Amino acid sequence: MNNPSRDVLITGIGLVSSLGEGIGAHLDVLAKGPGLQPNIKTEGYEPYFVHGLPAIDWSRQIPKKGDLRQMETWQKLGTYSAGLALEDAGIPMDEAVRAEIDMIVAAGGGERDAAVDAMVMERARGSNDTEKVINDTLSTELRPTLFLAQLSNLLAGNISIVHKVTGSSRTFMGEEAAGISALYSAKARIASGQSEICLVGGAFSAERKDLILNFDLAELLLKDEWRPVFARSGAHQGIAAGSVGAFLVLESPEHAERRAAKAYARLVSAVGDRGRRDPEKTAKRFAALLPDVTAPMDDVIVLSGATGLEGLTSTERTVLSERLSGAPVRAYGTMLGHSFEAQMPAGVALAAGALARGMAIPPFDTGEERPCEAAPRRAVVTSLGHLHGEGVCLVEAIEGASR
């Protein structure tokens, strides 16, 4: 019989960002504490800031060159981090075993062909019949698979092909809200008994000039002077995008016990909402999502997925100061950048890893964040989407667990 209240364990983490790959590597970097500088690329992106990827040997998780050739960077990043999560959870490359794994992915669309875009603009600039030039150029220069490769569910498809995860599959679109919904759905399915083990997460490639143009036109980007998330205000507020792949393996306790899997932490809740971005209504929705934590606040840490947009960040900090007063807050976008679909999965990954290690994450910004008094046992992970969607996850340490 299904038990709607059964626990959901986090048994595998795959995390790739500008800081490196693997949850252990990330925690080692973050443990260095105040003075730590994020890895930011500016060359070719001025006046904006991008938390770009380090050199990655994609073949470690995507061994076939044919698979690699047909993937764009965001698909490689997601497939690679999904492989890390499965490996970290100790799940063998056995098709029968992996056929039982359900998958829920948060993904955006594919990349534009920037070379063809530039060609269209150049040819149209000297023509008296721009419509004909555009149609002729697009019909002859675009590769036939471009629009197929842009489908968001191709990330899940590539994970299935490369890693043999062939249980049920769902893909959510919708930027930050997609990552929130993916975790909500995965957690609910396992808690209700509809699923025993699930691979859930998302990926975002920030080094895309087409997206940077879109965000710039909407006046969303931080520019000219880099600042930590909580220090962004006035002319120096906005998003610094970050390339991130973040996947988690979630399991029921019974399933984890059968295969002797060690858990990082317990995913206690994953909730979300959305509505008009009126400051008062947004604050009310966000406050309603926050858990009623009865533990002392020095037992709690908040990992905030704040964007760096001044109004939203101010709303979040005001609500947190009222509902979780005294709990130290860390804006993890300061170090990883803002990763849209992958933002919430990345925050949960950092929370679970830190709790399992018994690590009090030092401040990323000593001017705005205060140190922890002790290693926390609970982490509240937040995400207020840059345009829509609010989400909160509660992650709890497991007594005796160590990874």
C-alpha cells in the first residue's frame, strides 16, 4: 500500500559548474571561505559576466563520439551531470537495473546557429528584398536537424541513450519554475509510492550570445562591475548567468536499503507556486511556501537562489528575515552564477552535500552574509524566478550519514 508520507532520500549527486565537477570538488572550493573568487569569464561577453565552464573531458560520461557530435553544450552538460549522479549513487551500467529508474528533467530550448544569424543579417543589409534573402538563406544554410536539436525533451532522450535510463520520462520547461516543478514531481512520486527511484535535475549553458542578447534586451543582466548577489543594487543589479548541470538521484528508503545505498540527506519537502509579480503578492506566496522550522535557527542554513535583480532579492530577504530570523543565508548564485532551469537542483545538491559532510558553508559575501555558529542540520533552499515562479525545498541531515 502506498504511504504518502514516506521519506525521500538523496543518494546521488551530479554537479558541474564553473567551480568544477562533482559535489566533493564544489564543497572543497566553498570551504575556503571569505575571499574566495568565482570563476567568471568576461572576454567576449563585455560588459556582462558569465560563470563559464572549465575544460571538461566529455568522453568520461559520454563515451561515443557520435553521441557527442549531435549534442549542443546544454545537452552535454545535462547528460554529463546525470552520469555523475548515477555513478555517485553506485548504480551499475546494467540496462535491467536502469530501466527501473524514472527521470524528470528541467530543460530549456536549444541554441541558435549564430553563424547563420550573422549571414542573414549581412546579406539582408545590402538587399532591396530582405524577405527573399532571409527565406533563401534560411532554406539553404540551416542544418536539417537544427529544430530537432532544439527540442527540450532531447536532453532526457540523450540521457536515456547514453546512460540507459529508460523508465518513465518527463520534461518541464519554464526556466526556474521548471527546476522547481521537476523536484516537486519527483519528490511527490516517491513519497506516494508511484516511483521507487528517480533521476531529476536540469542543465543550463550560459555561454550563449543569443541568450545574453535576449536577457540584455529585457534589461536583466549585471554589467560593468561584478558584485556578489546580495550586494547588487541600483545601476549594479542584475543576473550573472552561470553554466550548471545539476542532477540528483532520489530514492525511497526501502529501495536504497535493498541495494545498500548511502544517502546524503532527506528531501523533506519541495513546493512551488506562481502568480503575478506584484511585490506584496509575491512576498505572500513566498512566505506561504517556507517551512515551519521549529529547530533553533543556528541549526538551519538558507541557500538562496536569488537572481541579483534588486526588487526580487529585496522581497526575498525581507520575508526570510521575518520567517527565518537568525538563520544564516548564502546566495549560491554568487559563486555558481544564475542557472535558470538548473538553479533549484543545484541548490539542493549543495545543501545535501554540505549536510552530509557536516559542513558549515562559509559566507560568500562577508559584507552581507554572516558566519554559521555551528554545522547546520537543516537547509532551506529557495528560488524566486526572474520572471515567474517561486519554490522552496527543505533538506534535512540524516543521523549517522556521512558521504
